[in-house]
Amino acid sequence: MIVLDTIFFGERGNGQFGIVALKGNNAKRILFAKEVTTERIEDYKEGVKYLQKEGWIIDAIVGDGKKGFFTAFGDIPVQMCQVHQMRIITRYLTLKPKSEANRELLKIACSLTKIDRKHLLFNSKNGTRSMKNISKNMPLIRKERNDTLTKS
């Protein structure tokens, strides 16, 4: 498994540059790095192809879930990084949600790293009272023409 991300330095639009980095799950070093000015799927694909050419067997990829990420690597399974998942969740719920349903959803989200697939599927199929309330209390999110997410 490899983990990939782009780290940026400097201020946006003011000489900002970044490093695309691919690291093996068990490696203690970066296996591929490239200086970039923007985060692009093509740079990740270049890194994966380079590692495969060098003889690395990539059985899974973990990344930030950028648009196009989940379909970019063919048959290699991909997963969104749990840190990025939590950032997205807390962006919409905050760390101190006011409604009971949102507090319950945050609790579930925080437990995702400690729960196995079978337990998660069992709970989502049976649904708890709070899970049923979540869909009623969640704000509707839609994509606007300028490709930003807004609440309605």
C-alpha cells in the first residue's frame, strides 16, 4: 500500500510550490517526490507508474480523495485518507454540533477507525433512532454552477 499527498509551502499565488510525495506504508522513506505548483491527479499517476516500473507492487492507494482520485488508478483499490475524511466531516458538523443527530453522526464518524466492516454494515442496515434522525436534520447540500458546495 502507498500513501500519497501533496504538501505546499509559501503563500498561495505568491511563489507557492509543493511536493508530491508517495510513501510506502511500511517504508521509512519517500519513494517518489516531485516539485509542483498545483495538485494534479496526473502527478500521482506518474508516481505510481514510476514505482511500478521500479518493481514495486502496489496493492492499494490511500490519498486525499481529490476529484478523479477514485477512478485514476485502474484496478488498484483506493481509499480516502481518514484524516481527510474527518476534516470534511467536521467542516460540515463542527467539533461541537448542536443537534442530537449531528452529535450522533460525529460520534459515528470518530469511531470509523475503530470499527470493522461487518459491524458498520450491520448498524447501517438496522439503523438506530439517531441514524434515522440524521437524514431529517442534515442540511441539503447541492453543487452550484461555480462548483462550490453550498448549504440550502
